[in-house]
Amino acid sequence: MIAEVVCGVVAVLLYVNTLGADFCYDDSRAIKTNQDLLPETPWANIFYDDFWGTLLTHSGSHKSFRPLCTLSFRLNHALGGLEPRGYHLVNVALHGAVTGLFTLLARLLLGPGPWSLLAGLLFASHPVHTEAVAGVVGRADLGAALFFLLSLLCYVRHCGLRGRDGPRGPSVWLLGGLGLAACSMLWKEQGVTVLAVSALYELCVFHRLTLRQVVTLLCKRKNPHLLLNGVLLAAWGAILLACRLYWMGNKPPNFSNSDNPAADSPSLLTRTLTFLYLPSVNVWLLLCPDTLSFDWSMDALPLIRSLADWRNLQTLAFYSGLLTLAWFGLRSQHQKAKGKETNGKAHCTSNGRNGHSNSNGHGYYCSDQEQMDQHTEPPHAGRKPYQTRTPLPTTESAVVLSLGLMAIPFLPAANLFFYVGFVVAERVLYIPSMGFCLLVAVGMRALCVRLPRRGCRAVLWGCSAALVLLFGVRTVLRNQDWRNEEMLYRSGIYVNPAKAWGNLGNVLKNQGKMEEAEQAYRNALYYRRNMADMLYNLGLLLQENSKPSEALHYYKLAIGSRPTLASAYLNTGIIQMNQGRLDEAKRTFLTCADIPDENLKDPHAHKSSVTSCLYNLGKLLHETGHQEEALAVYKEAVQKMPRQFAPQSLYNMMGEAYMRLNKLEEAGHWYRESLRAKPDHIPAHLTYGKLLALKGQKAEAEKYFLKAIQLDPTKGNCYMHYGQFLLEESRLLEAADMAERAAQLDSGEFDVVFSAAHMFRQASLNEAAEKYYGQAATLRPNYPAALMNLGAILHLNGRLREAEANYLRALQLKPDDTITQSNLRKLWNIMEKQGLRTAGP
């Protein structure tokens, strides 16, 4: 057990520096915005939604049914909320446990010497595991690997104890292995492949059958127990896969062409050559994990479109090497099977030397003399058959199992049976890397046995130690890239510049570095011009930087690239509404509302954008006096809004519409619903306070106004509404005080400043009123009402020429305004009486 503990501890220590990391990349969608993690969401939803919180039967679902992984996230959330450290701690602990179990498996295959330790250390330190361990969503691979190894070890134990009777006989271990295989699949889909690996272990390791013997066995049915086990494993695998297919709606997932460009290629030659090439890329990542990336989609690996592409040579070399290793293992086993003695004697290999092992696979060392001519002892008199010592796997058997352990778990990601949503994914190599590490250890052991001198063996050991050390250093350095999203995306620019620059732009924007963010978005579009998300993000940044015309251009490009991008319609409509193009805005919002959510990657985000479109459409209708239509739109928004949508603003606007229709009870209901959805929602406090004041509940109304001020003392709008309430109560000095605070806090908000000036005027504080009417006119110099009111207060304050100038300017903007015309005539009469020259006729 020492080797297992050592390797597990090394695995943990190598990833200690990830404990302070933030959530990165896919973690946001799987954890931060996943409604299935929230305490108010029913626990049963975990078994009906995919890994990202989308209903499994939805056409846009990823179909990644991993309830045990989601359950672990929910437990993390219950214990520590959204604090990343707890999530990373669980991941590191799982990696340590998986490493320990893998070292145990290596000991059963290679013996309890340095070679199993080498295999365990290679697995503990391999840099390709960084994504699975440092990225929280990689927990699916860690959990699947944990139960994968537990299932395989149970099956190994079952084989070793076969023939033993009693309640704890081999059948218990078999059933345990089958149950653990199901658990592995519920962590991640590829976990079900442990059943095939178990079958391979029994055939090629436990029974040491050659390919010809396996065919003979199937045809002549010579070993019914072996056939029964094989049928049981195959049947259980078929049942698990059938249940999973049924549970996800009997439909495969849909992926965008950027996720897996080869799958979307119309050319059969391109698809074939590219998919044959991808396994060699994955094996190269295991051999030389120097270039790693958080994402390999889009054009990170260009498609192979012709036979003349030099990468076909890499494909040829890969499959040649794979077939050579397979031929070595199967042919050598065949030769040994032909020459095997039939007197019950057998040879075994322990750490590259001939030796014995007991029935649980734990070998022991022999002296150099014993290596020359040692055979297995006959069973001791009185010893039960299952207690006899069985040999460790031969080198050939270990090679075959290593290749199987590397290839079989990778098959679901190989695009052979169905297309997957990625080109290369490093975390998918977590389980296959076990076979790679075993293969390296077996190769080192075989080489060490064949080296004649101690010096050569010392060099080999030095190379092994150097490899582990290099892997460990690379892992620690790679962990630094996963500490935060900015470092992660910068590290991926070399491999996938379009995706990396685009995501980096989002990070820089959140940091307030707008110029750098804009340049990052433009860099992303330089590499891939039709990325709808990047076009939209650039438009959003320009909109927030008060460049609506440029933003509108990019929103339209985003819609052209992806006509179902609801958020682009939403912001297009908002810009059109702010520009006074109300008919265009209305059409844009209606188009957005009619977009279905079928086959969309994130239906929740789509529904949120559609709901926001309906909200803004209702607001437009509300402001133009169409209250009944506005209410109908608001009700449609309530029906379509997803669970994660914050409804307080929508409910508050419904109350406003009912207020305009003088339906006070309905208005009060929706104001209360708004406050129930978000008890600190300030607009609902203000509007409900106005409703209570209108119904005569003055004291209760004042409480809501004061509560709004208490919630945000820096918000001038709260003081303004409270001031209006005080004004209506004839508490003029208090109203003037509130107006002063409102105007000081929100000096750049026209509505607040204009209302403050109006309250000062009604309180007969004309000097203050003149000051704030002037400020309002400065904020909106082309707004006729502001100029007219400024003229009126100047008129009252005796500043007649300035009053005349503002009246005339207001009439230029709105010539038919009768109030301004009347005020101007009165002003001219006064000016004529005082002998002042006027601009009138």
C-alpha cells in the first residue's frame, strides 16, 4: 500500500496550487448559472436535466446525462455556495484517490516493485490531466475514472476468486463491478466502457487467450463460465446504453459546426482523413504534452482535405505503431500458448523477472538464480484450488491490456459511432492515459530486463525519474494557466486564436479595460469573421461606450451570421427605441419573440432574451399609451420566462400598466409580486408607495418611500419620488430638501433634475428652481418643455430678455405649443410697458 499512498500524495501535492483558482471557462455555465444547484430547485431535476441544467429531452440539450457529477456540485453549493476553493478541493481529492487506485491496478499487473510505482507517478504527474483536475467541470472525468477503477478492480477480484463458495464469493464482486460500472456511466458517458475493459482483462490477462483461441471459444463454446461472463457484461452494457438513450429522448445531441468542423464537412474524404488523424493528435498529447489548450474547436486543427496533406504521414505512423504493438502482444501470446506445458507448471513475470504471485495478483521478488530456472510450485497439500498462486500477467498480456485501456475508453470520443461536440478535449484523455502510463511502465520494465549492465539500467532509471520530474514541472506550470480566465485564454491564443481572443475580450470588458477588450474582439474576428457571439459582444461593448450606430451594425452582422441570436435582436430593438424609431423597434421585438428555442445550445439564455424583448416591447407600448396591448405582451413574457429570469421589473411594469388603467387592486397585486420576487427592488417600493398614497394610505406609503431611500441612499430618484409625495402633502420645505438631495446625487439625470426644479417652483423657491431648470435645459438643449419652463421661471424672476430667448428657442423646436405662445405674448406685454425692445412683430 506504500506505493499507492505515495502516488496519491504526489498527485495531491502537484495540484495544491489550483486550490486558489477561480471558476474558469465552462465552470460558469455548469456551476454559476446552473439552476439545478440552487436549494429551491427540486433535487429530482438533476435526473431530468443534462450536465448544464437543460432538460434532457429538449432539442438543444447537450445530452450529457451526468447526475452524480451534478449532485456533487449541488453538495458543494450547499456547503460553500459559489466559493471556488471547495470545488477545487474536491477535484484534487478525487485525483489523489484515482491515482491511488490506478497504482493498485498497476501493482496487480506489474507486481509490487518500482514499475507499478513508476506507472502511478506518471499518472499522478501527467500534464494532460490539468484540465480535468484544475477545471471544475473536469470532475465528471475524475468521478467516472474513480468508479471505472473500482469496477475493474472488483472484476479482477471476481476472476481471482472464481470457484469460491460462500456469501462473499466471486458473484458478490461481479455484481459490485456491474453496479460500479453503472455509477461510472452516471458520472460520465465513457464510464460504461469499463465493461469492455473487464472482458479484455479476463480474456487476455486472466486466461491469456490468443485471438484464435477467443474465436474458437465463441464457436465451440468450450468454456461456458467464460462465455456466461462475456454475455453478462455485454448484456449489462446494452441495458445501460439503452436506458440512457431512452432517458435522453432517443435523440442524439446537435452541435454547431464550429464545435466539430469535420462532422459538418460535406466531403466524405475530408471527414474520413480528419477523423483518422485525430487519435494520433490525442496520442501525441500523451507522449509530448507541451502544447495544451483549453479549447481545440473551430480551426485549431485544420481539416485534412486531400491525400497530399503531410499530416496523413502522422496518421499512418500512428496506426502502424498501434498495429505493431497489438501484433507483438497477440503474436507473442500465441507463440507462448503453443509452447505452453500441460503439466500444470507455468512461468510468471514480476517486475520483468520470473517469479510467483498469489491469487490476488500480489507478486514477490526472486533472486537472480531463481530467475534462471524457476517454475511455479505445485499446490500445497490441503490447499483449496482458489488459494493456489497464479502468475502475474506476462509482458505481452500487459501490453494488450494497456492498449485496450487506452483505446476502448477513447472510442466514444472518436467520432466513429456518433459525432461529438469537440475536436480534441484534454479531459477526455484522463481515463485513456491510464493505459498509456501502464504501457510506458511495461516498456521500461522490458527494456530494463534486456539491458546487460547495471550502468545502463541506472541510466534507464534516471530517464524514468527525469520524465516524471518533467511531467510534474509542466503540470505545476500549466496549473498557473487555470488560476483565472485571463491567464487561461492568453495561454490558448497560440492554439485557438479566434476562441481565445474572443473569450479574453469578455474578461477584459468585465475588468473595465474597454479599449483592450475591443481590440481583443477585433482580433478574434480577424481569425474568424462569422462568429456571431463575437460580433454581438463587440456590438454590446460599442453600445455601452455610447456608439449606438456602430453597435447596430455589428448586431445586424451577428443576426446575419446566426438568425436565432435573440440577444442581438434585443439590443437592436433597444437602440432603435432610444433613437425614436419606435416602429422598427416594435418589429424587431416581435421578430425576437417568435424565434423558437429548438436546437439551441443554451435555451435558458435564449428564453431570457426573448422575455426581455417582450418586456421592452410592453414598455414601449406602455409609454405610447397602449396599456391593454402592453398588458397582453407582459402576460406573454410571464408565460415564456425561464426559471432563472429575474421577474421583479416585469411584475412592476405590469402594475404600472394597471395603474394607468385605474385598476388599482390588480396594480397592487403585481407590485407585491415584484417585492416578493425581490424584496429590495427599489422601483417597486416607489411605485407601490405611490399607489398607497393614491388610495389614501399615507402613513404606509411614506414607509415604502423611506424604505427605498434606506435601500440605496445614493439614488437621487428615491428622494425625487419622496419629494413629490411630500409636495402633494403640502410639506413644501421637506419636499424642497428632498429635491435638493435628488438633484445633487443624480445631477446628470434629466428626469431627476427637471422634477427637482418643478418641486422648487411649487415651493416658491424660484432661485433654486431657476438653477435646476437651467441645468435640465443644459442636459437636453433640444427639449422644448425644458426651455419653456426655464423661460417661465426667468420670466417670474424678472430676467425678461433671457426668458424671451428661451421661449423663442422652445417655439423653434415646437411651433404649435400654445402654452409657450401665451407665455411669450404676456412677456412681450410686460417688456413693452417697461420700454424694452422685443423680438416680436
